[in-house]
Amino acid sequence: MEGRGTLLAARTLIPVPGGPSLREGGILVQGDRIAGVGALRELRREHPGVPVRHFGERTIIPGAVNTHAHLGFRREDRPEGGSFSRWLARLIERLPEKEAWTAEAARASAREAIEAGTTFMAESSPYGECLPQLAESGLAGFVYAEFFPHEIGGGTPQEAVEYIVQRVRELREGLPERVEAHVSVHAPYTVDPESSRLAARRVRELGWRLAIHLSESPEEVQFVRDGSGGLANIFGRNDWGGVGLSPVRYAERVELLGPETIAAHLATGVSEEDVAVLARTGVAAAHCPRSNEYLGCGVSPVPKMMAGGVRVGMGTDGLWSSPSMNLFEETLVAMRLHGFDGETGLRLATYEGARALGLEGEIGSLEEGKWADLAVVDVSSGEGVDPVREVLEAAAGGGVVATAVGGRFLYDRSGA
């Protein structure tokens, strides 16, 4: 889309989630950015001679923003659900065999996400192992490099943190423009308090971002509060539990919570006091309802978090705990759980995800100056009770026919 650009048009355009839809709307894409949005006839008048690509009786929406994913898993032989600690123990047992197919799984997961309309992904993997596959996929995104102090050097917190910082520095070299590497303090039951605190401080010093799994399961709550349960010895000797706090309050104590942090799941035992802590510290949340259900982790209090001012986006997690990498499918589950309408669902899948990651000025809606990240859905939004829900249901059901990241179509079966 060089030169004067290209006009992308469709029967329906939803440029800003929660805002009005445009009939016969268009987007002027110049290079990798959006240079104009509006009625197609007006854009054609203002930009005569610019080629028009019309997608027919379809709907153009912002691309999905996946705020928490694990690319390096596949559907085959996933561990049994129902119990988080049992599932995690089986996952750990299979790590040696998993090394042989992780890269292939990451490529396939990224492709599946693209074909379902995802344009930005926040991926977490051990030591950033799936960064090459995210970078080569064409997706924009972050890879959060998880680290596990018991595996590193002499096992001291200082050595563990300096190792992951150096690892991320190396990962950040030579990346595509819109791909970044950051740090993940995996979880309260795998990373000790001092390593957690030091990592959070180093991330802030460096101006990087931080991801954590937090308050995900009943077993995590039991470990942090009582020092017992199925996670007490998941990676050998975890002797720092039993602090008499909720995981959220514990994370605050060890300085993990802040505006640069996104906490995934928040599915078990999140009290009103915890929500207030999340809001006060400015931490964002990634909502992964299908993974939470599969692993017996409960339901995240998303409406209370949103009402309290917590930034919340949607995440798919990975294919060993979730049935697909389709974020719109994930969003429909959240809508049913929480009673959200279509406009709220589309905002969660796009703009609110961008806001959770601190990127709302760059992605999440189709507005002038933002990256040209979009999906084309094979449905013409109707005049029903909830027309935006119709679009989400179509996207969730395999109706995405084209996906563009930075104006470049990574997937296109539209025939337009």
C-alpha cells in the first residue's frame, strides 16, 4: 500500500468499538498507518484516483489484541483439566518431550490467531523461547520471557534476575519494528519473593514491561496463604508460602504490581479489597475465561474490576488449556459469563486490550494515525437488537476472511 495509499471499504465499518458503525465506510491506508476514516464517498472525493479495495457485504473491525497467550502448545494430548495443580504437574512431566515440537506448535498457534483476526499478541514462554515464531509470523506483539530461579546458576535471586535481564537484552536485538521482548515473573508459586522484587525493580529501571500469572487457581491461593496444597512443591522446595495474604496482596508486598504490569487470570479468590489494590497500583488484567474453566479456577470478577478502574483485556492462554487461539471466541464466553453486550465485547477484544498493554494510542481502533491493524468479517452488521454481537459471533465462528497488520494482509481469502 505505497504511494497515495489504498482505500479499504466494506458494507459496514466499525472503526471505534462502542462508537457508531459506518455504512459504506472506508479506511485510507498509507504505508502501514491509517491516514483517514469515514464514509467511502467522502474519502473518494477527498482522495481522487486512490485505488479502492471493496470487501463487499462484509464488516471491517479493528484487529483483536490478545493480552495473554502461550504459543508453544498444541491441541494433541493436552493434560486433563479440572485440577490446576494436577494439570501443571503433567505439563512439567512432558517438558522434555515438548522441546521437540514447541517451535512447530508456536508457528501453528500464531497462524491460527492470525486467521481468526488477531493482529497483536502478548505471548509468554520460558526464557522467551517462542519469540522467533512470533517475529516471523508477521504479528505485532510482546514476548514476555518467563524465568525460574531454581534453574539458574547458583540459585540466588541476584543471579536469576541478572540472567533473565541479560537474556531479554539479547532477545531484543534485531527484532522487527513492532515486536518486543520483556520479562515475566511467572507466578507466586514458582518465583521466590526476593527474585520477584528484584525483577520488578530492574524492569522499572529499564523502562520495560512485566507480566505475571496471579490468583489463577485455588491451589495458588492455598499456597500463598497457608504454604500448603498441590503447588507447595511443584518445582521442588517452595518454602516461601504461608504468608497469610491473598495472592494479590502478596504481589503488592513484593512490588510486582504497577502500571507496567499485566496480571493474567485473576480467577480465584479476588476480593473487593484485592480489586481496590489492583486499581490503586494501576496494574492491568488479562481475562482468560476458557482456560480458567478448563482448569477449575473459577470466574474472574471482571465487571467489578472494570467498575473499579482496572484495565482489562482478553487473552486466550494456550492450546493445552484453551480450545482455540480465536480471541473473538474467547470474548463471547466472557460476554455470556458477565452479561456484556456486543459493543462491550468488541471493546474488550480490541481497544481495552490495547489499553491494558498501554498501547491505546497506537492500536485497538481504526483511527487516523494508528497502525492499520484490522480484520474483515464475512457478515454485514444488521439492524437487530445487538448488531455488533452478530459480528463477534461471525468472527468467533470462522468468519474472518482477511487480517492485516500494519496495512499488510497476512491472511486473505476474501476474493476482494
